[in-house]
Amino acid sequence: MGDGQTFLACFALDSFSVHRKLNPYYLFSTLADWKMANFLLTSGLSMRAINTYLSLELTKTLPLSFQSTKELRFHAEILPSGPVWKFKVVPTTHPTKQPVHHYYHNSLDCIESLFNNPIFAGKMDFSPYRLFTTAERIVRVYTEWMSSDAAWELQSQITDGSTLCGVILSSDKTNITNVCGGRVAHPLLISLTNIRMKTRNKASSHAFLLLVLMPIPQFVHPTTRICSVLEARLFHQCLDIVLEPLKTAARVGRMMSDPLGNLQCEKYCLSGVSHPFFRDWPLSCPSRFLTPECLHHWHRFFWDHDLGWCIEALGSRELNFRFSVLPPITGVRHFSQGVTQLKQITGRMQRNTQRYIVVVLAGFPDARVVTAIQVLMDFRYLAQAPAISSTTRDKIAAALAEFHQHKQAILDHGLHRGGQTKLPLEHFNFPKLELLHNVVLSINNVGSILQWTANTTEHAHIKVIKDPASMTNNMNYDAQICCTLDCDKKCRLFNTTIKLWSPHRKATNLFAVAQRLLEAPPGSIPSPLRVFVASSTAFHLNREPSIRRMSIDNAAQKFDLPDLRGALGDYVNREGAFAQNFHVFSGPRRSSHDAELPFNELRVWYKVCLQQKSYHDLSTLGLAFMVHAHPPCRPWKYGRYNGVLLNINEAHAWPSSGLAGHSVILVHMIMCPTARRRQTCSWTDRFLVYAERLDIVTQANGSVVEPSSGLHVLKRATRASGAPFGEIFPLDQLRSYCNLAPRFDGAQADSRLSCYNSIHSSPTMFLNKYIDKDFYYAVTGS
């Protein structure tokens, strides 16, 4: 290993580097000057609009280093550049309406710019490894590509001291025009498997570079099939041109610097596209590098088939009604009009529909149909884990095998129909189902399948195709797109350099905020703390309560909680003179409805935000969920309240213990007692909740989950008097948001249900484990 060139060292080779010793923002005068230039260059404004803005009297008073668009563009053109665009006219064996223009980058230069990018320092892997859950090395974990069997085997085939670099190629046609015109582009993007998936799959990381704009020729031939064959041949001919530098590097290696300036001899293997262009690419094997892909293979499969089977089973009207009566969740799409009439279906919409499909279908008379849908959902959720153990891998295979055991029920009911004929089919012969059988083998070969999702590259089409195309004059798209992207690339590289010298701004993290509040001087912030951490959960309440002061009796009436005073009395009796750290459900109510309490008033909050860390990666924050506890009001006649997981056994910790040692509750009220004047009590330093207990219904076969849906069935716990079983608990014993869904019995749901009353009116309900993947992994132990 030797000393190589870092990103900043390469940047210093620019002809203007001598001026940047005094002014790091040169050709711009100040940081503010550069930020203004960067905004104008990347805003999508036309040259005329920028000139109009610069000609405003107020703008002229600003100390800008440019006075016109032409001058601004000149500044941008002489900024340090990354890989440059190349152009070639590709000869064809048959005539075309227009010459075939080929715009592309040097593929090896793109790889080197990614490998040397300082943004990825500390976020790359340089050698294969194997992960195990314990030191005994019994259960193996597959996550990044470098943890796979293929990486391990390929590393053994190259010379000692060489670093293996996996190349990702992603190609798909996209529309240039959003409304009309029919113009399309065919971008090919490139990235590195060495970059860890958490970083690579973030659009803001720019880890996928536009390698080439594939030409879309119009061949002059009367037969459409022949034109398609000619287009395919041209596609691979262009790929041969673009990928030749990578093939050469795979044979002889290439000296490159990593983000820290270290040198290694590089070898390459391809993870990407099929057919002849890889024929002379060493170490490339299509059976390994052609990986399953979440967006098209799984989510699209769900939308085209699973959802179609459910529509045929329940009918469009019934399915839409069931979706509409599910309680809304803050931050998650609510399908108030159902799902069958949705337009412009996106991957996010498909994933949001998957959250609810099992609870919506549950209750269908033939349990085999429900099971078939449920195990396919288990397959998708398990296979999307960022880290997959050998145990989870076996569960994935078992889920697919169970689908095959129950799939005949779908055919028996005539639910599987042809896309065009709409007639019942007697087979499951379609490619996406066949591809599911490659998932387990691919996990062994290339690691977690999640890292190969096309979500990132599909989103990149907006930045590399649609946005640049909107700035053109609608003629000669490819050339103008390349010019715009070249300018954006120079701005981004210059901005990266500026950021290396500037302070970093981190994303909001409730766990970090809570730690800072703990270190704040006493008396400088309100007590109890509005942001705090308990166990693995971060809590966030508004600084000001929703109700500043309210008597206990008025609160009981407003929230329709007649035993509120008695519940508070039992809590105070259990709490005693000193605050206890933990509470459990007690037996019969001991305090009367008119019990004397050491406080008369409460402060009330209507909501609290819960945030946890990712189940598989504690450095990643999970989705934050809002827990509501609103009193009855229009249109929430019975109040708006959510399900939450409550810790009732200190020996069990969420999420590692799953549901063991925890109880599902309904949070009806969030409060904090207000001490009387000149009185201090331990119980005024904690937020409290009024919790209604829900019990898990044991099934006829002795299982705690319903056999067909695989979901826990819950019912409201009651006291001997028949009253709901409510207790007061400290807020910090809550662990996770729980999505509760009404349990639909039979083929038709009660028409009186709505999203405002479905939980209150349902005698039993489902604990929907599919609402969040981290929640699913915790409940299932995957």
C-alpha cells in the first residue's frame, strides 16, 4: 500500500488552486457568493429568468462576482470537473432514420471517482468478510455484498494484495415528457458494491452516476420484430464500447486511491446486465450477478397478482370499503377511497398497500386463500431485511414452500385471471413467481437483496433525465442533457470541496436531543423533559401541553373515563413516597371513584411521538410514529386513540424479546399531575398515561396467532364488573407503536364501520405486524 491522491489533492491540481490558498471559494468571492451561484445554476431556471433576476435593482446591490447568466455559466465551465462526456456516432448494419449518436463517460473514470469520493470515507468495504450471530459461528448473517459467498470466492481468484470492486449497472427507459410527446430516454447508471447499502441507496449520496445515454434508434424496416432484434444488437454493441475499460481493468488491474488516499491494485467484477457484452469480462457469471430486485420483482408482483387475487376474492367495492375503514396513521398513506381506482402507482404506494392487505383479506371464508397471501407477505418482508441470518434465510424458503402448498385455493376460486382476457387461469406460469425461487440462492451469493433495489436508480431518473430535459428547447435532448449534467456535476464537486472545509449539519435525532437535554443546566428547561429516552425508545412531546390545567373530574368527563380518579388513586398508592421505576397491571380497583388525591389538576397532552432505532442496524433511525390520545369530538365520536406496546416485565427488553414481557394497550390519555402550591412529589416528575389493556385471544389449536393470517387477535380486557380494564402507567414504559385493525368476519364487513369508529366498534381486532418492517422483525424474531 502506498500514498495516493486524495480528492482534495486532485482538486488542488486545478490551474486556479494557487488563488484558493487565499480564497477557498475562487472563482467566487465568498461562500455566500458561491451559494447564490450554485442555487441559480442548479435551480432549473432558464437563462432568461436568471438574467431577469440579476437585473433587479435589489440584486444589483449584492456583492456578486457575476452580473449575467453568460458570466455565471463561464464561471461554472472552468470549475474542476469529474469524468468528461464522450461522443461517438455508432455505425449500424441496417439503415436508421437518424444517425445513432452515443453519449457516454469512461466507465473506469466513473468507478475511480466513486472510489475516491471523500463522502464515502468510512462507508466502504475493501475485503470480503463473513458475519455470524455468535462467536461459535453457527448462524451466519448475509448483509452487504462483501459478506456474500460470491465476493469471498472471487477474492480468492485474484492476485494477492488486490481489492475486489463490484460494479452495479442499472438500466431502464424513462419518459422525458411528463404529460405528452412520447419522448423517452434510456439511461444506464453505474455504482460500486463496495459502498455500503445504507449510503449507496440514499439519493442524496449521488452514489449512482449516469454512465451513458443509450441511443434509441429508429430502424427503417417494415417488420417490427426485426426492428426489435436490431435494437437489442445495438444495445449490446454500445455496452461493449462503454464497458471496455472495465473489462481491461478486470484483466490487468488498475491503480486507484481510496477516499483516504491509499493505493491498491484493483480488480473488477460486474453485477448488472445480461447477454453478450460480458462474454470477455473476467470473473463475471450471469447466474450470480443477475440479482432479484425488490421494486419490480416483488412490489410489482404484489400489485399485479396478490392485489388482483384479493379484488377477485372480495370484490372491488368490499375491498375498497375495508381499506377506507382502517384507522389513519400520521405519516402513512390512508386509502380513504380504497385502492382499486388509484392512478400513477408508485413503489411507495405499493408498499403502503402491503401494510394492510393481510388484515383486509382476513376473514375470507376459505382460510387457504388468506394463508397464501400471508406467506407471500412474510416472504417479501423477510427478504427485504438489510441483514439476513441463515435462520431467516430458511424462513424465506419455508414461506415460499408454504405458498405452493396453498396456491391451489386461488385457482379453485377462479381468482387468478389473465391480464387481457380476464378469464380464470389454471396455472401459475408467470416469470415473477419463478424468480422468487432464486432469492435464497442470491442471498448466499450476493448478500442482502435490499441493496440491489431499483428505488434509488428510478428516483435518479428525475435528476439525470427529467429535470435536465425540462431545461432544453425540446430539440436534440441527449446533447443538451449532457451539457446540463456536466454543469451540475462541476457544481456538486465544488460544493463537496466546500463542505469538507465547512461545519457539518446533522439530521434531527431524538436520541441525541434527549442526551443534550439531560446535560442542560437545572431550571433552564421545563420539567419533566419533553424529549427523553427510555430503554430503546425515544419520546417527544410538545413543549406546551394541549390543556394547561384541568381538574381531574373535568378530565374524566371530557375523555369519558369514569374511573380516572380511582385509577390515579391506585397509581399513587403503588407509587408511595418515592418514585418506583416500574409498574405492572394490578388486580381489582382498590381506590373509589371519589378517592382523595394529593393533587387536583392535570396537564394534558393529545399526542406523543415515539422513535426507535432500526432492528438490524442501531446506527439507523427507524420510522417515527405519532401516538394520539384525543378526547371524543367530531368526527371522532369515541375519541382518537392508538395502540401501543407496554413493557410489564423488566426482564424482557424490546425489541430483542419480541412480545414477551409486553402487553398491547390503548392510550386514552397522556397527562402530568400538577402539584399543589408549595408541594413537591415524586409523581409530578413523570408523564403518565391512562392505558386500557388488550388481551391476546388464544386460538382453538392453542396458538397465539390466527392460523390463516398469522396475526395476533386481541380483545378488550374487562374487570369483574364488565368495565374496561384501565390503569395508570408511566409514559416511559411504552416501547413501540402498535397498529390495530378491525377484524372482518365473513365475506362482507359491517357497513356501519368507518375509520373513526372501527376500533371502538370491533369486539376483536388484529395486531398488524406488517405496518412497519422493524416492528415485523421484532415480533417474528427475524
